[in-house]
Amino acid sequence: MSTATQAMTLKEQLLEKFETELPSLFGEAALRRSAAQQFEATGFPTRKWEDYKYINPDAVLKKGFGTRIAAFRDITAEDVAELSPVKDAYVFVIINGHFVPDLSFSGELPDGLTVESIADAVVSDPAAKAHYAELADSAADPFIAINTALADSGLFMHIAQDSVIERPVHFLHIATNEVSAFLQPRHLVVAETNAQAILIETFESIGPVRSFTNVLAEVVVADNAKLDHYRLQTENEAGHLLSTVQAHVSANALYNTYTFTTGGAFVRNNLNVEIAGEHAEAHLYGLYLPSGNSVVDNHTLVDHQVPNCMSNELYKGVMYDHSQAVFNGKIYVQRDAQKTNAFQNNKNILLSDDASINTKPQLEIYADDVKCSHGTSTGRMDEEALFYLRTRGIGEDNARKLLVNAFAEEVVNAVPHEELRNYIDTLIARRMGTV
Amino acid sequence: MAAEQNPILEEHIASDYKYGFVSDIDTEFAPLGLNEDIVRFISDKKNEPEWMLEYRLKAYRYWLTLEEPKHWAHLDYPKIDFQAISYYAAPKKKATVGSLDEVDPELLKTFEKLGISLEEQKRLVGVESKIAVDAVIDSVSVKTTFKEVLAEKGIIFCSFSEAVQDHPELVRQYMGSVVPYTDNYYAALNSAVFSDGSFCYIPKGVRCPMELSTYFRINSAGTGQFERTLIIADEGAYVSYLEGCTAPQRDENQLHAAVVEIIAQRDGEVKYSTVQNWYPGDKEGKGGIYNFVTKRGICIGANSKISWTQVETGSAITWKYPSVILKGDNSVGEFYSVAVTNNMQQADTGTKMIHLGRNTRSTIISKGISAGFSNNSYRGLVRIAKGAKNARNFSQCDSLLMGDKCGAHTFPYIEINDKTGIVEHEATTSKIGEDQIFYCNQRGIDTEKAIGLIVNGYCREVLNQLPMEFAVEAQKLLSVSLEGSVG
């Protein structure tokens, strides 16, 4: 890398990369061009943006991330096996933002399930062609814009009509860099009418070199389909992650998301769910346990566009050390969305004097015949509960762990997949230092 | 439930603004527009000392560097032309404090129509239950009643201009200490051009024997009202303060940008109640007052308390966040609000509770009611600073929607930087349940009365906080605004 490129800001580097690589990138050039222009106009968000009020991606990105990608170390099949939370999942590996077929599931996928490189699918698959960049609006967020402009790899997952896929599909993201890099994988998930599937996305980082992953997934849940979508974010202190999910839920469909964050120096989740068909249902669960100096920011938007739908959201957080957490949830009920039931709950425990939480649960409601509520509470450990446990001979340390565990369990118990639930329990135990 | 079944809703949506009369008072104006000369003109008119003018000019110059804030509030209105407003309008016949006889009779009629006859006030001297009133019309404080009675206790209650002349040391000490002119766009504007307002000082250990009240009215066309209120409760003092607002009907929008500052010293307590009924504009949203107000109190001393109660039914646009800075240990902040929007009204209102001291407590109860095509937002901040041990907050924000063309929104900001803090926030949005109405119907209460009952109950928590004299007015306002307007 020449000194000239080092002096360039990330924005300039990305735009330069765009100009040189555009001809070789998949999909429509016009779409990428307009996204790049959108990004060029705004740049990365700063603290002055209402949506980025409490964290500062611009400052994080100034730590220095480049566009050159080189692996810190080779990832082996053993690594992949070790990083798989569920034994019988179909695993697809994304290293440094790039899909690696050699390490991925190579057997035969069941009827109705397709998982392939997005670059190929956008050219050959009509469903991918139809839905690609349909939901993610470049004008909405600069991270969407720059991903749309420059995405060069990722996965397309398709569940055909009436297909029920029992075994989960696992997207394993590993960031392992020789030089600090800005990574941009891009996924598209389409569950057709009456289809059912489970998708697990995990985010890992290996090695001491910083990475920033700007991952974007568009999720289409067609009529009467059901999708369980998990995100397990367990990066190390060098990992920075911005994960955007843009979901569209049609009539009678059910979309469940579970977001668990136990690691990473910086994690921002933008989860936007459009409820676009009658009697559709969405459940959003989240648990974040930041420690050290890490920052975790969960932004969710549930957009009720049609009548007779239901959404439910539960996010919980336990903050250790100097960590900082943000929860920003919005329920948006449009004029036509009568008979909406929408609930949101956010609960937090601060375990350290130096930790902080900023929470902003919002309701924006334009229909009158609705039942909407949100609640949030933040507090310390219940001293009486602690005392109770100690009078029964449990040491203070263990008593605290027990109580934190009980607090977190409400979210963990919402996970229907048993093997995954147990895995998440071990993640939490590891975080609390009980293992 | 369809609207045609609901005559009172129709009637209310169609109802005219009751206070929409214009008083024919000879008024003196400043020329339209704003520049340093206007600031000097206002200061000169009021015969202000040099330091006051300096303060105004500093604020004006700072204001010039700012941009009109638009991006964050849930409000939609055309850009305000600050050069098309007259920044000073005063009744020409100079009202002196000496006797009521010198006050323009038209003006007295205005207040009579408003239901706060100063004549009556005077006759009531010596009667137990009474309220001292400082009436501000357009920009100038017209008459302060009961001044002598209060003076016996050492209480200073007068217009802001008088305070600048008679008690400059107090004004200089406290003005801008809670809301500095650098605070925000409208606070800067107000600091530059404020014309009058009320000033109140309760000395150590004095419990103010009566409710103090300010009545604001914008009368002249094309003017803005920029009043400034400063209330100081010294150690162990207590005062309950009321504020009422009305304006005549006009097609154009009028600007109201006030600043209210409250200081509570150790063991001091201030209770501030507002019934805001500025002209809300007509059914098409034409005209009405833009109400951009900065209200903030600081509990400086230990064990002090500031309580805001507001009933907001007027204004085309309301942008108002009465706040409390809880600096003293064990201090208490309260915010009780009923905000009603109808037709094309927009309100973005709430509070800020900033916990700095130890064992500080705050309570927020907000009830929003939206009807017609209006939008009603609660926006509130609860911040617990690092080191604010054992801070406690409870917030409850409920919204009622009446009809399917309006919006109700809740935007709480909760920032917690100390692990010993406990914060709870709840918000609900709903309409009146048909089962509730059915229950009342069953017991022989007709639908209209049932709705009145339920709405009254819905707001009770807040209305109960109002002083007796005001509660009556607020209930009357709500009965016009609310009863039966549920669909």
C-alpha cells in the first residue's frame, strides 16, 4: 500500500475502488452508480445524525480501515466445525466478506433449498434478480448505499414454494485480516409461499488485526411462509460489525429474529421489518452483553403497513466494565394498519459504574384502533434477591451470576431450537466467566 | 364507531375558538423585522441599563450564527420569516402600576372577557382565596395585582421590566443561569428581543400565601410575543405559580417564543402550572400561534423540588419541553402534562429530567389526546449522569387516538450512566375501549357521558395536580375539547 492511499480517507478509498472495480462487479451498473453517488453525497454518518446520536461510526472508521483484503491465517475445515453451533446445519463460509465454496457444505441440499453465490444468482436466478436490492434503500442509510455500490460477494438462499427445510442453514462469517479492512458481504434470503426454514448467521473474528464488516441481508418472507433468523455476534476486540437486515413479511407469514451479541469492539444492528401482508406476525428478540470498552447499538424498526398484524419485541442487556449500549426501537403504525397489536420491551442492568445505556423506545402511530405499548426499565441488581441467595449460602459472586443468568434466560428461552439454545447458554456462561 | 353517531365530536371539531376576539387597543409597534437597531429600540423603550442591552446584543449576535432548528422535531410547518414580525407591540397608553383607573378601558374589557377581571381582583383584596395576577398583553406587562399584599411578606412579584429597574442585582444574578442565551435558537431570539414578562422572588423561609398568576395574551396582528419569566424560591420558600395564555383569531401565524427560568434553592419548592390555550388555527390549519417555548428549572439546593403541570390545548404548533435539572441531593422533579391536539394542530412536547445529584427523583406523567388531523408527540429525556447515585425515575406516557386521521407518537430518550440508577418507562397507545363504554351504557350512562367520564378519568392524574382555581378552567377547556370526541 503506498503512502498516498494511506493518507486517503476510507470514503475516498471506497469511491476510488468503486471506479476501478465497477466493470467487474455483478448486477446492474446503474444501481451501483446511483448508490455510490448517494454515498458520496452523505459520507459516513456522524454523531449529528439522529440515528447515530449515541455512537459515532465516523470516529470508529477513522481508526483506519482499508479496502485491501488479505487473510491473517488460513481457515481450515476443523475451524469451521468448531465454529458451528449446530451439528446438522448446512454451513456456508464467508471469509473476509467473500463466500468460500471449498469450506462450505458440498453435499446435496434437500429439495426446494438453494444456497449459492449471490454474484452468480443475480445473473442466473429469476427470484434473485427480482428481489436483489428491492428492499434495501440506499437513500435510507450510507452503509446500505456503500454496500449496494461495492458488494462483490455473499449468498443467495432460496426456499421454494411449499418446501419445509428442517435442518438449519448456517452462514458463518469469519473476519481474519492481515491488514485492517472494511468488508462488505451481501445476502439475499427468499422464502416463497408456504416455505419454512431456519437461518443462523454467526459473526466471528480471528487475529489481532481490526476489521469492519458492513453486512447487509435482504429477507423476503412470502405469504404463509415461516423463517427463523438468528444472528450470533461473537467477534473479538478487533472486530467491528454493522449488520443491516431489511425484511419484508407478507400475509399470514411469520418472521422471528434473534440477535445475540456477546463480543466485538463495536456492533451496530439495523433491523428493519416491514409488515406488509394481513395477519402477518413478527417477533424480535435480542440480548446484548457488552464488556470491556465495547459499544453495542441495536436499532429496530417495525413498520406496520396493513391491518390485523402483530409484532412483539423483547430486548435485554447486561452491561459490564466500560461498555456502552444503545437500544433504539421504533414501532411505526401506518394510517391503514388498524387492529395492530404491537409491543416492545427493553430491559437493562448496569453492572459497572463506568457502563452506560441509552435507550429510546419509540411509538409513531397513525391508526386509532390499535393496541401498542412499549416499556423500558433500567436498574441495578436487585439487592434483596441477592441477599436472599446469600442467606442460603450462595457466595456473592455466584449469586450475581445466577441473577444475571435468570435475567438473560427470558430471551434465551424464546429460542425454539434446542441445540442452538444450549449453545447460546454456553456463550452467556463464557461471557460471565462461569465456564 | 362512525363520526356521524357522535354529535359532540362533530360539534367540537366544528366549534370556534372561544377567545378569538380582538381588542381595539391603541398600540405602539416596532417596525417589522429584526436587526441591532430593533434590539436597541426595545431596550431603549424600556429604559434599560447598559448591561441589559449588552446582554441582548450578545444574544442577538449569537442568534445570527444559528440555523432554525427543524430536523429533529416531529413537526411540519413552513419556514418562519423572522423579518416579517414586529418584535415589540405595547398598548400606547402607558399602564402604570399605581391604579387601575389609568389602564385603557378596552384593555380591562379584554381581561373581563378572558374571565380574569382586574377590577374584580381589586375588590377581592383581603378575601382569603385569591390569586395575584400579572397580565401581559402583546409584549408588555399591564398590571400586577396584589403587589402590596405580597410586599408585606417580602415577596417580589412584578413585571420583568420593573425587576430590571428595581432589583437589578437579582435579575443579573439569575437571568440566563438556567437557560443561557446559547441554549437554543428560540432562547437566543428571546434573550435578544424579550419585551416583558413576570418576575417573582420568594425570600428565605416564606411560604407564598396565594397563587401567583400570569396571563398572557397576543392581541396585535403581525407581532410576536417574547416574554420572559424568572422565578426564584430562596431557601425553604414555596410558591405556586400559574400561567394562562390566549390569543385572538388571525389568519397568519403568530410567533410566541418565551423563556421561563425557575431556581429552587435548598428546601425550596416551586409548582408551575400552565393552561395554554393560544389560538390553534382554523379547521384548515390556517393561522394559529407557533408556540416555541423554553422552560427549565434547576433544583440547586438539597431537598428542593420543582413541579411542572401543563394543560396544552391551543397553538397551531407546540414545541415545548419544561425541564428540571436535579442538581441538589435529594431534589425532586415532576412533570404532569395533558396535551390535546385537534384539527391540524401539531404538538411536540415533553420534558427533560437531568439527574446530577444523589438520591434525586423524578416523575413524568404525560397524557396525549389527538383528534382530527392532528399529530401529538411526546418527546422526553431522562438522563442520569455518572455519580448521580440512587437516582430514580418513573415515566408514563399514554396516548389516546380519536379518529383515524390523527397521529400519536412517543419518543423517549433514556440515558443512564450510573449503575445505581433505576429508570422505568411505560407508554401505551389506544382508543377508548368499546367494552368500557358498553359497561357504562349497561349502567344507564349514555355514550357521550361515558366518554366524558373515561376521558376525565384518563386525565385525572394530571388535573389533580392543578391548583383549585386553575383546575376549574382546565376542566372546562377539556370538556369543550374532549367530551364526546371519541369515535
